[in-house]
Amino acid sequence: MKRLVVLFIALLIGSTMFSQKMITRSGEIKFDATVPGAMDEVIGTNKTISAIFDKSTTDLVVLALVKSFKFKSPLMEEHFNENYMESDKLPKASFKGKVLNYNGKAGSYDVEGDLTIHGVANKVKTKMAVAIDGEKLMISGAFTIKLLDYKIDVPALAKKTLSETAKIAIKLVLENK
């Protein structure tokens, strides 16, 4: 009987620790580098984002395959992958950081860490909204980056349609692992 109680407690503790990590493989990132007032929108959407959030450490890791961004125009998608992002050579974009002061409740939190795009990592800090729906945790927010900070050059001919900055919007719906 004693062994059964010890086993039950070990399983309970193990499952509690195990459930601290939440994951998704279907998050969404929107990349918007549209020049204000331009006729063509430069908006790509990637709906195959993987992410892990550890509630106990508040670590957040997000991974995106660059080739998974979809644009309205196949030509724009080709230019994005070949000319700007060089996705054959640099296939991944990632974020590794923390949700600061996360207390297990819904609200607005600072998120800080390293954003790696085009093989270049830079520190970013932004606000993200955290919502709770039953067993699911939703993290969403947006921030702006300068393309040159990630060694993405905008040629003179493209400056009428491609902005030198990009707004990155992210939505993650995470579930217990």
C-alpha cells in the first residue's frame, strides 16, 4: 500500500511538472512591409508556427520556417524568399525569450528576448496580450522591426512597394503538452 501511495504521489508531481509546458504547431505570424499609400500590399502570413511556453520559467520559444509565408502574389512570394530572405540559405526565423512577470493570469505582459531573422539576432521587447480559455493559453501582439537591422536590403527599385520597416503580428494558441 505504501508503494502505491508513493507511486501515486510521484505520478501526480510528474504530471504537474509535465503540464507546465504548453505548445502549438499552428500559430500565426503576419509580416507586413507595405509602404503606406502604395497600391500593392506586401503582407505574408505563416500559419505553421511552432511555439513552446513554459509556465514555470516563463520561457517562450517560437520557430517559423521562412518558406511557409504565403503572399497574395506568387511573384511577391518568390521575391520574398529568393531576393530578401534567402530562405534556401537561411530557412528559419525564431524568437527565444521570456514573458516577464507572468503570474498565470490573463493580461498584458512585456515579452523580451532574441529575435533571429535572416541569420541575425537582435534583442526585442514588446507588449503581448495573454488570454486564457479553459486549458488553452493565447498569446498575441505586434511590433515593428527595421529590415536593415536584420541585413535585409530594400533595393531602390522596390522602395515604392517594400517598406524599410515591417510590422510583425503574432497569434499563438497554446495547449498543455
